[in-house]
Amino acid sequence: MKVIVDQQLCEGNMRCQEAAPEVFEVRDDDKSYLLIENPPESMREKIKLAVRLCPRQAITVIDD
């Protein structure tokens, strides 16, 4: 699985970081950055929650 954050949409609401802090980090520029671009399958539920919680729908998950 591959996770993508659209920097044009991201507003740094931190919902993704709250759901999966191992994967997402909101930095001083109020944008979310990936700590793990290809997280293990065991993190899928946390990442799906982050996708649902994102108010700007800036997170995409691609199954590879």
C-alpha cells in the first residue's frame, strides 16, 4: 500500500497525525508529511481512519 498526501489540499488539521502518528507528521508549515510512504499492511485500519478524518480529503491510499 502507498499513501499520498496532496500538499495543495492539506491544511494541517492534524487529524491524520492523531489517527496514525507513526505515518503522518504535521510540521511548522501546517502541512502533513509522510514518515512512512509504504506502511505495512498491519497499519491499514489506522490509515483508513486518517483518510476518513481528513476534512480536506487530502490523503489517498493506493494498493500496489
